[in-house]
Amino acid sequence: MSAPAPPSGRLAVYPGSFDPLTNGHVDIILRGAHLFDRILVAVLVNADKAPLFSAAERVEIVREVFREYPNVDVDTFDGLLVEYARRKRASVIVRGLRAVSDFEYEFQMALMNRHLEPSLETVFMMPAEQYTYLSSRLIKEVFSLGGQVRGLVPPLVEARLRATSASPRPVSSEGGSV
Ligand code: PNS
């Protein structure tokens, strides 16, 4: 069933919005970096949404947080994930599973992606228990209401959140704040 890994090793793509990157995401990326030869964090450029951080800012954050991990890379993508993975010659999609509530959506996506590209395998990983309740949406909500997010996001993300609240930015149609 399995074809040999490409010469450069087994590449896993970890797609998501990462708006912002949380310590749950960081945990999954580290697990992926141990499991696969390379892990490519693929930041979705979503024209329909108005993200807090632009795609370029989200890429910059991931790049900085994983500066010392040579097998962690970051990129943006739009369009179909399977097409992007094919272009990158990835063999695996990594997704984090926090709770049973994630399962149905993730199950549907994994099977749809398999339908579209049978050679691409989705691998689910559980983050450490202390991050199972974390989501980017909750981080943004808690922070915007004055709650403490220290320990839940990398220090760089916390600093960026503070910077955005110090000078609220108008939102562009694509990549978030301008
Ligand atoms: O963690 P998120 O933000 O919920 O990530 C969702 C993501 C980016 C994995 C999903 O929306 C996606 O793959 N979008 C790309 C478009 C696509 O391929 N859609 C079909 C998925 S079955």
C-alpha cells in the first residue's frame, strides 16, 4: 500500500488558520516534528474571513517561534488543501484533535480529502491535556475582554496581541488587519 517516502523524507502538512498560534498548535507542531522528517505549517489565506492577524503576520509568528527547528517550515496556502499538498509533495496531513466535539468535523474533512486525493493520509494528534480546551477563537475573545492569556500562547503572540489592542487596526478584505 505504501509508496516509498520521497528522497527528501516524509513531509507532513499541518494546515489551519492559526489566528493566532496557540500553545496547543505549538504542541502539535513539536509532536509532528518528531514524527515526520519535515512538517510544513500551512497558514490558510481565507478571503471570506477577517482575521485578527494578516497571513504574513501569522507566517512571521510561526517562523519566529520555530526559528531553531530546522525541520519546521511555514507557508501560506489558499484553494484546496489537497492540491497544495500535492504541489508540495506531502504525504501526510496533520490535524490536532482536542475533544470529541472536534471529531465529526475532522472526520468529514479527512474523508473528503481522502476522496479527493487517496494517497494523502490524515494523521490526528492529541495535544497535551493542558491545552485541550484551547482555541484561537477563545484566546481572541478572552484577550479582547481583558483576560489573561499568558501560558496559553507563545510570548510573541501575547506581545502581538497587546500591540494590536494598543493600536486597533482597520480590517482589510483578505489578510486581516492592515
Ligand atoms: O484549524 P482550522 O482553521 O479550522 O483549519 C481548517 C482548514 C484550513 C484545515 C480547512 O478549512 C481547509 O483545509 N481549507 C482549505 C480548503 C479545502 O481544502 N477545503 C476542503 C476541506 S475537506
